Amino acid sequence: MTSPTSKLRSLIRKLLSEIAEEDKVNEMNTTGNIEGYQTPHAFSGSDEDTHKKNMKKNAEVFDYKTTDNKKNNTVKINEGKSLYHIFRDHPDLTPRQKIGVTMRQINKSLTEVEKYLNVTSRYKSENSVSSGSYWKTTNKYLAKLDEKLQKISRKIREMK
């Protein structure tokens, strides 16, 4: 007598083999080795001006600078600059504004973390999951989170 699991496996294998038979290629295409066409934005559905605006908008989100020098592409990467130097050299905000905006962003991020922790804690208590039944990596992550939160707490005290 066959088990329901083996029946299910044989049914799945049969269905997959039928699908594979239907998807077999009957002809080959030999154009795979040709170079790309010299038609920029051919499949984007937008003209070159719209493309430039989108490139500039997307580049500036990631702190890249756009340039009109066509020999050097349309995006210049800030290579070798640390996050601190990019932050420090940002021309649009004063030092007070930079600190204020950053603190607001950190507060939003920590609120998001707190929401995840509240959901997880509630789920843990509702399902009676003990701390001893965690995976090894979960315990490592908890230890790392605890360490990070202590470092954050020290930094906040320094900022005050």
C-alpha cells in the first residue's frame, strides 16, 4: 500500500513532466551573439529629455552628481568618500539642520524597530514560546542587538 505522500509526489512528478514536455523548444535562435543596437532608450517609452531628468532625479537620491559631460557618462560616483564626509560636505543644510534632520530620521527608524519588537513580543507570549527554544542565531542576534542598543544609549548621552 502506498502512502498519501508518495501518491502526491508521483502526481507532482507526472504534472511537472507534462509541463516540461510542453515547454520544449522546437527551434533555435542564432541572434544571441550580436552586439546591442545603438538606439538608447529604445524600449523605455520615453524621450531623451525625460530619461535625463529621471537619471538626475535617481542619481541625486543616492548622493551622486550628474554631469553634462557625455564622455564621462551621466552619473559621477563619489568614490572614496565616507558617509561622514558626504554628510559633512552636503551643501543644502546648516550644521544645526543636519543634526536635527538626522535625529528625526533616527527616531523614525527606532519607532519602526519598536513596532517590530512589540509584534514579536506579543506573538511570543501568545504562542508560549520560551527563550530556551530559540535558534542559536536568534540568541546571537539578540546579544548583538543588546550591545548595539547600549552603544546607541551611550552616544545619545554624549549628544545631550
